[in-house]
Amino acid sequence: MTPPHQPSPQQQVDMAARAVLEQLSTLTHRGIVVDSPPGAGKSTLVARAADALAQSSAPCPVIAQTNSQVDHLVRRFARDHPHLRTARLTATDYTVPHDLLQAHPGIRIGTRIEALEKTADVIVGTAMKWATVTERRWPWAIIDEAYQMRSDMLLWTAGLFDRALFVGDPGQLDPFSTVETDRFQGLSHDPMNSAVAVLLANNRDLPVHSLPVSWRLPPSAVPPISNAFYPFTPFHAGSREADRTLTLSIRGMRTPTDEVIEHAARTGWALFELPARITGQHDIEAFQAVLGIAERLLVRQAIAICEEDPEDHVLAPGDIAIGTAHRSQAHDIRTLLARQYPQLQGITVDTANRLQGCEFRVTIVLHPLSGRGDASAFHLEAGRLCVLTSRHRHACIVVARAGIAELLDAHPSNDPVHPGAASKVADGWEANHTVLAHLTEHTINARAQPGRRRG
């Protein structure tokens, strides 16, 4: 319970949003930064800010990083702010989803800014598309998922606006490139620095706000996620422990798989630990394990209750996600699912990059370091593990081979330190150790006798 003298989570969120919105009209700096933890209502804030900034005679450009993010924002504007004339600026080769157009026929679609700017209050598009716009300038812009925006893309678009609201999650995946960028490391113009990192490095007096509450993560998830991935922007849960339950309607068979879902249902976490072995990316035993866990969740008719859905909700395939580090792993799991688990059709199986921004009742995570003989920068990236372990509303089950802690100790972080823009991103080596330390108390040995738990 929230003590009487402390604001409720909703009041805290309202105060944080109000502080941001009130500053928009009086700002003398070039921008405002808003840090957001997972499921904190970032899109809601973006929509409210766009509504406020669109009251002037000029439309408000909204810049996101991917087409799926743009489509999500367009849906949000059309649903929650129907009075706004919303336009979708798109590339010539991108087809806007049919369901978006069918549900919101009033949305204008265009490939050229000239066709949209005179009849729109808000224009939403990807950074890549906005970079093609020339000879235009607006008083304000909103940049969503700003920590995923590369600094070079900010330079391409900065001439379009006088001031900008930068909203993003500092714990998510860093910007990435398909080409080598080592020669830029340590330089002030390194394109792989995030837009926010470069912005703050060059504007040290810029106002920075934080959203204090996660509405997605349950109370059981907030301490380990906050400690591991958000050391500079801590947050707490918007729900109470009593608000969410996950119960199993059908008795189990006292197998390790049953034990792991029972433990996750009780505590919100579980680690299903397979025997130590170097397997590389293709670990068929681990793939079978994640699918077996998903199958038992459905067979035992897990019932989820939360503050948003107080009625008994029997877990369906669409409520579950399986997350991986590599596309090849997601592909192999999908193939195995189609061949051997037809009852699991509808479960989401994808990489951390594709799951970013998504939300599920239960997530099953194949640990990025499981079965590896090394700990590369890719597999150690804090944002990757953060995304995988912060998509759930009820429980997260991690599947991994034993020996990850020893692997980390054998491969301490030795990446060279480069001067340059400061980062709010947690150190991947430390973050992995923090998560593993938490999971020690929630470990189920895949080969152990029923009722015997390691840790």
C-alpha cells in the first residue's frame, strides 16, 4: 500500500508528465530529455506532448526510428486524440498496414511533406524519411525512442526544428550499424553514439526528466531490472503484489518443467538451468526446453489476473513470447514449433531487437550467453538482456545452460575505454552478473529430482 503521505503511482506519473508539458511553453534550451523505464507510458506522454505542441499554426513533426514504431504512434494519436489531424509520412516503398487504415480511415498518408503539412496537426515518420525533407523548419519536434537514434541521424534532421522533446528508454538496445564503425570510436562525431548521449554531451544544462513508474513490470521484476539496467534512473512498479496473480488450473506431473512454471507463477521469475555445454547458437535441447515450457503453461491452463483485467484470463498463445539473441535461433524455434508443437501457433518468437516495445503476460527467454564459449560485446550488451527480461506483466522464465557466471569471470570486460559522449547505459558485464545473482534464488535444475532446487 502507498503510505498516506506519499503520492500514489498515478499521481507521481501525472506530476512527472505535467512538469514536462508545462516546460514546453517556457523552454529556452534547444530541447528536453525524458528518460522512461519499460512500460512507463512513454507513448502516452508523446501523444499528450504532440497534442499540446500542435495547438500552434504549424504542425508538429514526430520522429521515430522504425516503421513499426511510427505505426504504433499513429494508432495512439488516432485512438486517444481523435481531434488531431494525424498524417503518416512514409517512404515510397513502404506499405502501411491495412488494419491501421481500416481502423482509422481519417489518417492521411503521403510520401511528400508538401502534400501533408497544410492539412495536418501532427506528422509522424521515421528519422530516415524525415532526413529527406529539405527547406522546412518547425518550432518543435518530438523524437521518440531517442536512445535508439544514431547521432548522425540527429544531425541529418536537426535543421528541421528549433527545439525538440527527446523521449526514450536508456536501458534498451543501443543504435546499431551493419557496417564497421571502429574508426569512429572515441570521436565526438561517432555516429554510433545515441542522439541523447551526444545531445547531453554538448548541452550539459539541458533539462532532463524521468518517468518514475513502470506500469508493465510487476513488483517482483522492478528491483532486479532497475538495479541491473537503470542505475542512473531508478523506478518502481505501478501495481501492487496483490494486483497480479498467475495460477495453474491443472495439477502438474512433478517434472522439472512443471516445477519451473510453478516457481515462476509464485515468484515472477525462474531460471531453467540445462547442463553446462558449449553449443553455440544452435542448441536444440534449449529450443525444446523453451517450447516445452510454453506448452506446459497452456496445457495446465495458467490463469492470469491483473489490475487491468481482474477477470480470470486463461493464458493463450498470444499472451506468451519467446525471446532470443539471434535471428537464426528465432527461426529454428519457429521451425520446430511448426513441426512439433502445432498447439503453440500464435506464440511470438523473435529477437530482442524485434521484441523491443512489446508487452506480454509471460516471456520465456533463451539467455544470450547460454552455451557459449566466449562473452563477446554483442552477447554482453546490457540492452539486449534488458529487453528480453522486461517484456512481461506476470512472469519471466529464463532458459540457460549452467556456467554463465564462470564464463563472465573468465571473460571480464576488457573493451577499450574511449573518451567522448557519456552514456547512461549500464555496463553489460555488471548487468549480467546482477541478473544472474537474482536468478540464483529462482533456479530449477533441468535434470534434478522433483522438488530439489539449486540455489
